[in-house]
Amino acid sequence: MNIWREIETQLRSRFGDRLTFSDPVQVGGGSINEAYRLKSDGRSFFVKLNSATRLDMFEAEAEGLQALRQADALRIPEPLVWGVSGSKAFLVMEHLTVGGAGSAAQLGEALAAMHRCTSEQFGWHRDNTIGSTPQHNTPEESWLHFWSEQRLGFQIDLALEAGASRALESRGAELTEWLPAFLDGREPEASLLHGDLWSGNYAFTQKGEPTIFDPAVYYGDRETDIAMTELFGGFGADFYAAYNNDWPLDSGYALRKTLYNLYHILNHYNMFGGGYLSQAQNMIDRLLSEVR
């Protein structure tokens, strides 16, 4: 069956048999998926397509969006239908019209509210992806062990498989030994995280509602979300002031944000190669210089 016929069949099953659809229009969707806007009878849908082998990625994204929606803190697009047709997997969600003027302070307050949704363990009930890279989320009681094994250790292993020098392995091993010094006995709450919160994954709707999307959800240290907001340009002073007014960041965050962003820089190397490796090595050296 043609993939658009399958999508329309599933949407009619959900919203009514009499829906009529306009031709899909391709829109910007990043470097991983094809993205389209599909309209029908006053409704607008956002459609992602990828290889049929990536259905699990879309299923995890749909569950992640549902988890963020249940927090009832931010405007999250609703996942609607997903599946496979022929060689393609698809995910269809509510299309939000973004680009409106919004309050960075409101975004900060709303993110703090979302982070107050907590779990007894770090991780999540299923694995997902960070970009196109597998992200393991096996639940653990120790944040230090979770971050060491399922975040830094996993990305370093991938980098070595991709051809990174053994210097990364030795530096990474030393950094792992020093992880307790960065946490300094701190055991954070396991907060609901977006997981991939850079400036391209938030916006304001035309009504001014703050929205976040394209998640890599798990439960972890809330500082990891805040750290990533600083990685590619930052979210603005009002955002950080509002977040800290609602839930102040703990002492030591200024150092730990480099540790937490190391995960994302390693992941960028594993997806794109290039200068991200030297950036990761410099970050490790900078971290080690603070604790040796």
C-alpha cells in the first residue's frame, strides 16, 4: 500500500471516515528524517518518514512525547499514529504552528515544573535514540553508575569503534575514575528530561505557548537538560533567571555542565565525525584539570 494511503487510512480511523487530504508538502525536518505537512478539513498534521527499520525509533519518540504531555507543563505536540508501509516507517503527530512571540521566562518556569516529575530510578522503561544513535535507558538506582556506563562509556566505545585514537580511551577511563569528585556526594532526583534540549528543539506557538519536541526522554539529573540549553547558543538570560528562581541549580553545576555536554559532543562525533572529536578531548582535558 502507498504510504500516504496507509497514513490517511489510519488518520480516518482515528478522526472519521470522511476526512479528505491535500497533497503532502515537504518541510524542513533536520538531518535524520524526511518531514512533511499534511492537511485535512481544518486539521494539520506533521509527518516524519524514515526506513522501515527505524520504526522502533518512532515508537520511542511517540512514547516520549506522551510522557512529556503527561507532565502537563509545556505545549507538546500529540503523537497520533505510527507504523510501517512498504520500505518506510512513519510517525504522524499534531502540527503546531510556531514562530509566535513568547516568554523565555515562561519557558524556564515550565521546564522547572516538568523536571519536578520524578521517578524512583534513573533511565526509562525502554531504550530510545539521541539523534540517530541508540540511547540505552536500563533503569538504575545510582546516577553516577548510570551516567558512567550508559552515557559516557557507551559513547566512548562507539567513538573507538568509529576510529577514534586510544588517547580518547585512556582519557575517558581517567575521567570515569574522577566522576565521584564531580558529583561530590550529590545524588540528584531522577527528573523527567527532554534529553536533547538544544535551541532547535523548542519554539513558541502563535499563541505564545512554549513548546518542546524531538525528545530523547529519560529520567536523570535535571542539570543535563539545562547544560544542553547552553551548548549551542543558550536560551537567554530570562530563561535561566526564571528557572533558577523556581528551582535553583545546585552548587557545582558550572563544572558539571561540561561533563554532561561531553555526552552530546561525543554523540555528534559518532554521527557526523569531524572536529567534534578534538572538542570532546579538550573537554575531557579541561574537566581533568579541575580535579587532578
